[in-house]
Amino acid sequence: MRICFTIILALATNMLWAQTSPNKAHEKAIQEISQKEKQYGAMAKQIWNYAEVGYQEVKSSALLQEQLKKEGFNVQAGVAEIPTAFTATFGEGKPVIGILGEFDALPGLSQDSVPVKKAIGGIAGHACGHHLFGVASMASAIAVKNWLVQSGHKGTIRFYGTPAEEGGAGKIYMVRAGLFNDVDVVLHWHPGDGNSANPSSSLANKSAKFRFHGISAHAAGAPERGRSALDGVEVMNYAVNMMREHVPSASRIHYVITNGGKAPNVVPDFAEVYYTVRHPSRQYVTSIWERVQKAAQGAALATGTTVDEEVISGVHELLPNDVLAQIMHSNLKSVGGVKYTPEEVKFAEQISTSEGMGIREIASAAQVEPLSNEGGGGGGSTDVGDVSWAVPTVGLRTATWVPGTPAHSWQAVAAGGMSIGRKGMMVAAKTLAMTAIDLFQNEKVIADAKTEFEKRRGANFKYNALIGDRKPALNYRD
């Protein structure tokens, strides 16, 4: 099957190179986005300051919606039974090009935009750069809208405001609600410490909160009358930790005890543990998950407690698309990477020596990595995966962080809150806009992308959300 994809990619490359080289439409979009850099940078910093966690991004979502309304988009708020989810549509007819935008922060990780660890007293921080993600995607959608108006070209551009990517899987509910049914191609991006547009995959995952219920008692005066819910959690954790030796090596299993009781002299009658299982294939995730469930049931039986489970999230792995990746990569090369000022180099040099940073040349932020279509997966998961099984999807990463920065770190928050983050955001906005314009100009590309999409997905594919039929977990961060 890889041979077929390679042939398609080779044909597409010959046909598309002229399309993706700089042209007047590209130049105008780049110019427009560049002229609004201060405005977009201020919006991103505003969302950075809001730092709202999943499904609670009221201010962040409203800010993006307000700007899109001003630009003439038809905004539909509260879609898919999620108050902070929305769509913003401009134009009519085919093709329909969608652009994803995220805006949720992570709990903890409050950090100033300085190269030393310094909390600013918040309850969350943008350690995955979603404040940049949403604004860059919005900027590209606006630039494409203006091109549609000025050129008179037919078609529809649609921005998707997608909340709670970090564990809440907001896009799954949007896919399940049919909000992508009429879309031809979806574009997205993500902050990172380098610039690339490889057609790679990701890890599928599933997560849930296991809640154990026991009997409280005085831990010294009448311990025999108690049944510890915390014991249930700990026995479950022990069983799962023993299981790690007997799962595929690419698997990842994480947990945190979110409630372990209130006082050591009281046998806790309630305890909760929050689990996530990952693997490059959702089939393996499902298989491993069944074993985790059995560990929970066995732990309850062993400790005389009961347990219930609330599924919080479950995402598919990303489905790559070589045809689309080639266009995205060509446009990224045309835009180029992130060039640092002397002040930014000084910031990067200082933060590079902090604990947890990887070893990578600072100058690599200005480079675009060669295109690789090996199809390997990364170490993270994303609900973009579910979108990619519903419609041909392509993405890129740009250097919004100092090279060597791990995601979900204070260093990512720091760089994302200053000029380095803004510059990477602008690279993404320009690349997305150029790629969308290319797709509007050449529907043959869309047809080729759909052909590859159908081959990769398989004739018998039927979408089944790993979350089942549950409603959005709007309080999962509570």
C-alpha cells in the first residue's frame, strides 16, 4: 500500500510544485498576516493570560468568536453540546476547507514569560501553546476569506473553535455531531520546537476516572469496621504496574490519584484515580483498556470496596495524508523558519541550560526539516486524530519554543508568552493560508487527497468514537 501512496505522491509533487511556489495570492495573504502581527500577537497574549482549562475557555472562545464576527464570518456558538465550541463559516459552495483552532490551557504550570522558573500565581498555563494555535488558525482563515472576496473564487472557508484538546477531546463530539460531514479537507498546526510538515501519526488513547467506594471508620479505634477506598486505588495501581511488563512496548500507561482521602486517621470511604492508556493503534488501546478495567474490578473485590468508571476521553491515532503533506511542506519551506533577534538568542541560551531541556541547536529554529513520509508516530495524542478519520487532514509544527523544549513544561509557557512564540505563530498562519489557497485553486489536489484517504482508511471503515455515546465531559477539570 505504501507503494501506491508513493506513486500518488510523486505524481502530485510534479503537478503541484508550481501551485505551491510563491504566487500573487500567496504574497498578498502573507502581507496581510504580517501587517496584523501586532494585533494577532496581542490576542494570543490575552489568551495566554486567561489560561483557561478545558471546557472552561469562556473568555478565550469569546475573543476569537468576536474577531471572526467582525470579519464577516457566520458564527455558530455552543455546537456539539459544548458551550465553548463553535464554528465560523464564510462563503458558499464547494470546496469546503476547514481550519482547526484550539485554546485550552493545562492545570498548574503558571509561569512568567522569562527564561527562569517563575510562577505568576495562576491556576493554569499554556504549556502546549494553544493560545497561539487558535489565533494563528483564525488569522489564516481571515486571510483566506479576504482572498475569496477579492478573487471572486467559489468555495467555503470554515474555522472550528475546538475546546478541551488536553484530555477533554472536544473534537470527538464535533465529529460525532456531523460538523465535518460536508468538509473536503481540514488543516491544522501545533506549536513545537522545530518546523516540519511530515505526514506522521500519533498515539491513540483512552482515559477514565475510576472511583472506589468503601466504608469509613476510625483508623485506630475501629479499623476492622472500615473498608478503604484508597486501598482499592492502590491495589489497582499495583496490578496495572505489574501489567506493564506484559503489554506491547509502544504502550504508555499513566495515572494520578486525584482523591486519596482527607485525613490519615479516617479510613477513606472514597478515592479516585485518573488513568490514560496510549498506543499507536486504537485496537491495542481497547485491548489494554479492558485489562485495566479488570484490574480495577479485581482491586475492588480484594479490598471489599466497589468501583465505578467514568470514561473521560478516547482518541484515534492520526491518519496521515502524503498528498496534502507535500503541499503543506512546500509552503512551509517558502515561508521559512523562525529567526531570532540578539535578545531572543540571549533568552534561548539562558533557558536552554534549565533542567529538563533537550540538546538541540538554537539555530535550528530557523530551519525547515526535510519532508519525511515514513508515517511514524509521535509520543503524544490528539483529538485531531478523530477528525483525520472523518476527512482528509494535514498539519504542521512550527518553532514557537526554544529548540529542545519539551511540551507541557514551564519552558514552553515562557517562550509561548514572548516574541519567540509569536514568531512561530506567524509562520503557521502564513503556511496555513497559503495551503488553503492552493486547495481552492486546484480541486484535483483535493480529489487525489481523498483517493489516498479512502485507501488508507479502508473500504469497510466505520467510525466509532472510543468515548462511546457519553455526553461531553464538561466538568472533567473540576
